[in-house]
Amino acid sequence: MTQIVPQSGNSWLSREELDSARERLPILYIDAIPVRVDEMGTVTSVGLLLRVTGHGQISRALVSGRVLYHERIRSALIRHLEKDLGPLALPRLPANPAPFTVAEYFPTPGVTPFHDPRQHAVSLAFVVPVEGDCEPHQDALELTWFTPAEALDERLQGEMAGGQGTLLRQALAYCGF
Amino acid sequence: MTQIVPQSGNSWLSREELDSARERLPILYIDAIPVRVDEMGTVTSVGLLLRVTGHGQISRALVSGRVLYHERIRSALIRHLEKDLGPLALPRLPANPAPFTVAEYFPTPGVTPFHDPRQHAVSLAFVVPVEGDCEPHQDALELTWFTPAEALDERLQGEMAGGQGTLLRQALAYCGF
Amino acid sequence: MTQIVPQSGNSWLSREELDSARERLPILYIDAIPVRVDEMGTVTSVGLLLRVTGHGQISRALVSGRVLYHERIRSALIRHLEKDLGPLALPRLPANPAPFTVAEYFPTPGVTPFHDPRQHAVSLAFVVPVEGDCEPHQDALELTWFTPAEALDERLQGEMAGGQGTLLRQALAYCGF
Amino acid sequence: MTQIVPQSGNSWLSREELDSARERLPILYIDAIPVRVDEMGTVTSVGLLLRVTGHGQISRALVSGRVLYHERIRSALIRHLEKDLGPLALPRLPANPAPFTVAEYFPTPGVTPFHDPRQHAVSLAFVVPVEGDCEPHQDALELTWFTPAEALDERLQGEMAGGQGTLLRQALAYCGF
């Protein structure tokens, strides 16, 4: 298959156009849960970002972002992982293209466990082992690694916004925890 | 969780707006492969539609369509299955929300096995057992049931447009064939 | 494919032979989590059995049992579901043959979250919608239906033996809870 | 979780005992499809072994073998991959413990697509990216890498015994081909 990059220039959206689309269409997202694995493939730790939310609150967060026009899901995953964890993170995407779950973030709270006041986002969620050096980038203050047992703690999950605590718990279950 | 229906009226897209969005954003779709199962859950037959394509050609097709703003994936699946197979089809959606695969239809041929000249569509694909009476509706000329062995035939798969023959083969593999 | 039933008579195991095999080989099991779903396929409740364990304790339990020689996985699932829930339960097995997880019950505690003092059992775990009337049978005292929110309660999960509380939580996560 | 190795000595099976068990119990196996992936996780090639079968015929084969008493599935996968591909293969097992499918090899042909005249084997099948140097070991004459398109060829799949051609096709479908 041909290697391809998202088209640049006038085929992308201005801020106003994106705002308008967000009121009319479900927007495609990816969520990635970065993990460290041992030589047997068992998850040994889960990486969570510390972010300042739009309301100035500090919140634990997964790697998350939009899929662009003409961008592969795999490319979007790599792009957002490198944006948040740095270019040396060495993510190892799974061989199968199906997400372990689909998180439907609704602008109306309570429709699903997931909520995004800005938009109706449909997010394909993946667990991604990272083998390299990870450093928080962009608007992430910190990257912290938790053991699966720590990540299962309901209080930790409660520190996450928009239902991402639920998504974290689902990711751990998918990995056998 | 609250039951919800897609919002009507001015929050939906006009034809012009949809055409514009299709040049700027990946559009979220579902593909459904309707199947008959026996009392053990084993697939006994696969339903394919016969459609007239935009170019006046006749083509075998899966159930396929767009997810609307503020619409659940499950609702979109039911809506498109009932639109194509009729209101008595009694689809039995799987309990887990993850698709068995994700088909990335690109406007550029050759990027993936899937191609849609109109748009960049990202489609969540599901195998859906149907228990009721199915009749082709809307623009479908016919609904034909094939055994898994017949559906594995490369010539049959070759009668499908946009890469749906590949998706059919992947669905059969997912069901153990 | 030919319909087949497990072979009877001398190809099965005596109690002594089974005890001997249990000390030498991993024994293949299935675990089934019976659920009720609504017309959209969303899980509305989860069924748990109340059993008296070998030690005279009362414990919540999943449907669980051995796969016999020359028995299909699907047949074993139906057999154990009907044995525990009665012949009118109408289980609807999923179309794909892969379990949502594999629970490795070790005779040594702590190797995995799953423990079985009698044997090394490897259990293929499935979520199974049931549509009919369910009544507890055999050694099950009671069948109780819990909402997903109730089933997520750590105390309820704590009432289950051998790590089945973990398996219940994983099943709920798989179904989007 | 405690690291553990299969118990040695008298808890394992003699050849006679294994032959006896094979007539009485389903035997737990793993099948592994070794793949090379690119930096995006997309499968670029699939590794097939060339073996001499018991009947002196030459046959393409997957990595396959028994799970031992008190052995983790993950350990069995690593053990068989290293046995067939050498100790430098560097297999990268997936983070989730569920197989992509379950192959039920019956001693009676025609019950499922899978057949093993020696026994009723239930095999958990995994796609495993390998990053290191692979060399055929033990009774494997050769290891050949095929592109996904080559591996989809029905003639190649026809060179495989016991239904492994079907399993190869299912693995490719699972990886998006």
C-alpha cells in the first residue's frame, strides 16, 4: 500500500470551520494508553499524563487527539503519541487495526460513560507499548508511570476527566488486569 | 444511561455542508455484515445486497452508512440495518462495542484495501446476526443469502465495490471461516 | 461441518484418571457470563449464581465447567449454561469463536489473578446473552441479576472465589462498562 | 505476579501417559503466526516454516505446540517461538491475553476446518511480531517470509496441513489483509 501523508494547505479546516463541523458531525478521535511491557508482553506499568484542563484544573489524562482528513488511524496514533511523549518514545502499535473499545464522547452528559462538552467525538481506543524514552511534551506537565494495581485504584481513575478513568479501567481489563 | 435520539432540525447538515465536510474531515461510517446463525451461534449464511451503483453498475454490497451527529454507534447500526433489510429483520447487535475491524476508505485508491471516491470514510465493521424476516428496501434490488463457503469465493468477493469483498472475507475469518 | 456429539463410554475419564490428568496437564475450561441485553444489544443485567463451595462457604459464581474430549467449545458453553440456568435459558452464543479473555487458573496462588487449588485450568471466557427463562439448577442455590453498576461494585466482586470477581470486571469492561 | 516455571520431574507426562491422555481429554495448544511489522505496526511479511511431516511429506507450517502443566500461555508461546525460530528471534507478544481465534483440531476430519489425527487439540492462536534474527531450528528445514499478498494465495495455503492454511488466512484478516 502507498505511504501517504495528510494533505496540507486548503483542504484542512480553519478554526471556525472546525467549530462548525463540531456542531454537525461526529468527530473521529483516537485514545492511546501507553504501557511498558516485560519480555513476555505482560503490562508492567501504565503511563498517565498530567494536564491543565481548559478550566484551569489539573487532571490525569490519556494520549488523545483528532484524526485528520486523509490520515491513517495508525499515523494519527503515532503523531499524538510523539506529540505527548516525545519523538523517542518508540511506540509499538498492535498488528491488528481494531481498537479494543470505542469511546463515544457525547456533548450531553450521561448518554455514555464518556463526555466532551465541545463536541460529539467517537474515539478508537488502543493500548500501545512504548519501548523508548518518554518525556511529557506540549501541554502535558508530567508523565507518571503506575503499576496495573495502582492504575486500578478508583481514586486515581476519579482524577481523570470526561470518563477517561473508565477507559483506563477497560484498557487494564483488556490486558488481563 | 439516558436513551437519546439524534438531534433534528438545524444541527444537521445540508447537502452543501456535507459535501464541504467530506473534503475536510474523515466521515464516520458503520459497515454491517448481516448473518444467520444456528442454535449454537455458528454462522450458517451471510446476506449480501444487490445495488445499482452511482455509475449504473450492479454490485453486491454490505449494509453501510453514515453515523449522524449525536447518534450512538448502536443506533446507527440498527437504523441502517432496518433501512436496508426492513423493520422486521430483528438485528441482534453484539454486547461489546468494539468493531471486529476498522475499514479506512480513502478517496485515493491504493492507500488501503478500501476506496471511496467521494470521501475519506472511516468505517467500524460489525457482524450482526438477524433473526427476523429480511426484505431488501430502499435502493437495494435484492438480498441474497450465501453459505460461508460460497461467500469465501473470490469471484463473489470480486463483484463487490470499494474493497467490500475484502471486508466480507475479514468478517468470515472473524467468524471462524 | 458435521454435527458431532462427545464420544460416550470408555473414551471418557474415570474419576481416578481425571484426578491423575489434573496433576499432569492443563485442563480446558469455559467460563460464561450470562447477560440480559436490550433491543440495542446493550447489557442491562448480569446473572450470577449463588453456590455452596467445597468448603461449605456460600459464594457468587459464574457459569463454569470443563470441555470434554471431542466436544466443541460451543457445545460445552451450551451444555454448562443449560446445566446451570435450565433448558429454557436460550443462550445466544457470539458468532466469533474467540473468547474475550483467557483465565489461567493456577493451583499455586499468585501466579495469575485466577486460582484453582484442584488443578491448572485454562478457561476461555465468553459473555453470553440469554433470552429465555433462567432458573438455577444443579448445585446452584440461586440466580441473581445485577445491573452493570451493581456488578462493578468491588464488594460484590469480593464475594466471588478463585478470581472470578476479576473475570466479572473484565467482562463488564469488554461490554463497555 | 510471581514468576514461575513449569514443574519438572514426575509431574510431567511420560510418552505413554500423554498418549493415553490424548484419547481422553482435549489437549491445550498454541499456534503462533510470526510476522515482521514496519514502524507503524503494519504487517510487512509472514513467516512460514517448512517441515517434514510424520508421513515424510514436506509441508508449510505455523509455529505450534503444546502448553505444559503449570506453564503460562505466554511462556508456551515464547518457548515454541524460540524452539522453531531460534533464541534471537525477539518475539513481541501482544499485551492482551486473548487469542485472535481458537482452532479446534479434531481427530475426526470435517468437524471443524482443523484436523489432527493424533488428538483433539484446542489451540489458542496469536499473531506475534518478531524483531530479531530468525533461523529455523529443530525439525524445521527452512523459514520463509512471504508478503501478505503472497500469503493470501490459496495455493500457498493449500500447502499447509491440518487446516493451518485457514488459520493463516484468518490471521491475515485479523491484521487488516
